[in-house]
Amino acid sequence: MIENESTSGMSWFLQRTLYFGLITCFFILTGIVYRDYPTADKPIGPELNQEALAGQALWRENNCQACHQLYGFGGFLGPDLTNVWARMPRARFDKILNDGYQRMPGFHFSQVEINALVHYFQAMDQSGQGTPSYQHPHATTLTDLAVTYGEHQNGLPKDVEAGARLFEQYQCRTCHQSFRSGILAAPDLSLAMVGNSPEQIKQILKSGRGLMPPFAIEGKAADDIQAFLIWLSEHREPLMALDGEDIKVEWSRIPWFSYSK
């Protein structure tokens, strides 16, 4: 009886200690966060000109961070926009802002406001990489494998070579890995033509699918990327041989919070 009361008293003491300890940590963290808030005397992030500052103000006034992220911080209804300027044509950018896209409403900004947002996203794009990319130290990208294979086969077809360059330009390798699932279960693109028609591939390149954002890739660019994907599918076995033995992803080595240029 006495032992049970002693144990109960100790449990009560530990619970209260933990409770007040957590509250104390919360207030300490809150103080640190607010002391570190950027001000005119202590700016944070890339240096912004007047046009970019106006774009940043629009970003905040319209609560864009409720759905979108910068450097992975924000809402998750829309894609990370840190590097949107590098992957989206200007005409597509303007159209989405004015007309909206899927769940995103149209904002009907003036041309001055759109230009301000362009300056802001240009500055953000130049500041670094918004989503961390992971490559095993011994892994080889699909583009590297294609180039190596082409060197032993008197080159690649021109449309395939152009598609491989676009694959790098749009940073597809950030999510898609060679012969294995990539970040966020992004599929192996050497199997992209399995179960997808050429029309479906072009639609995905234009409008996105699932977690993949729309890239608005159309016309010859879409034809070239499709040619590259078809070529990968047809040459998957020899490319896998070039890649060597299968490499398991070491999840503990993924730099989840590493964002670098």
C-alpha cells in the first residue's frame, strides 16, 4: 500500500515536471523565434531590389504561403515555388496568376504586380535550390548513362539528345532516380512508356500528375522528352548494365534539411 502510494506520487511528480518542462521550452523557443525575426536592420535571405520587395509584399498580402512553399516552408496544397522561375515559361506564369489553375484561384494582378512577382521569384531562384536532391554517391543519372551509351554507339539520335538536355534543364533527376523509385516515390522513368500512351506522357509534361507540378512543356520540347523516354525504355537493359549493381537508398544519408545551390 505504501509502495503503491510512493510510486503514484513519483509518477505524478514526473508528469508535472515533464508538463512544465515542455511549457518552458515552448516559451523559450517562441522568444528565440521572435528575436530572430528579420527587420530592416537585420534582413534574412537574398538581397532584394525594390521590384522584388514589392513582389514579396504581394506574396505575403495574398497569403501565398498558405498553399505554396519557399525552401520547403509553407503549405502543401501547391508546389514549392523557390525555383519556379527556372522551370516555367513567362507566358505560363502570367496565365496561371491571372486565370488560376486547378484549385488555385485567379488573382487578376495588374501587369506591374506581375512584374514585381517575377522579380521576386527570380531572386528566390538565384538564392539556391528549393527542394533537396539526393543521389547516392555511386549512382548515375539517366542522362549520364545515355551519354555514356551514346559514346559507344556513335552518338544518340538528335531528338533523344535534345530530350536528355531538357531532362537536365527541368531538373527531373531531383525526384526521378535511375532504375529505382526516387524522392516521394517518383517513378522510374525508364519505365514511363509502360502503361502510358504518348498522348498521356505529353499531358503529364504539360499539366503534371499527382505530386508532379505542371511544367507546361509542349511542342517540340515535349516531343524531344518523349523521344528520350521511349529510347530509355527500349535500351533499359544495356543501360542497367552500365549502371552496375543495384544500389539501395541509404535513407539516413539523405540531407533532408540541406538546401544548396
